Amino acid sequence: MDQFEVELDALDRIGNKRLPDIAASIENAAGELRNATDWITRTFDTHGEPHTEQPYLFYLFWRPGNDCHHAMDAMRRVFADNRDTITLAAHAIGEIAQRYRRADGQG
């Protein structure tokens, strides 16, 4: 029968350092997107909704502003989902390392 070997230190590094760093990087990118979204929202003066007061003042910018708002909102969801997935993966890898340790009588 073949031997199976796991490098627990590598799992620890991935679960405790590398994946959390990736999640933090995604969160930073999401923050930059929020800053850009705030600027774009102020530029087009829209929050994804049509203006009912004085629509002639906003007609030129409403459609691109609205489209941009919805595109940015979708990107925010993508960043949040990716961050959450990476965070869950980090926890799962940590749990896998712990279970291997217990199985080997190390923990």
C-alpha cells in the first residue's frame, strides 16, 4: 500500500497566512472600488434610481450613472463573495491540518 504524507507546516502557512493575506487584499481592492463608486456616484448624481425632481437636469447623466452604479454594485458583490470564499477556504485548511494532527497523535 502506498504511503500518504501531508506537510502540516505547509497547510498551516496556507490557512493561517497566505489565504488570509489574499482575503485582506480582496478587501482592500473592494475598498478602492467603494472609493471609485463614491466618486462616480457624485459625478453622475445617481444611486441607481431615476431622479423624479427636475429630471431634465439629470437626463444626460442618469443613464450612464445608473449603468455604472449597477456595474459597480455587481463588482462589490463579486469582491465580497470572493473574500468570503477565501476566508472559508482558510478555515477549512486549518481544520484539515488539525484533523491530520489528531489522526497522527500530534494534537
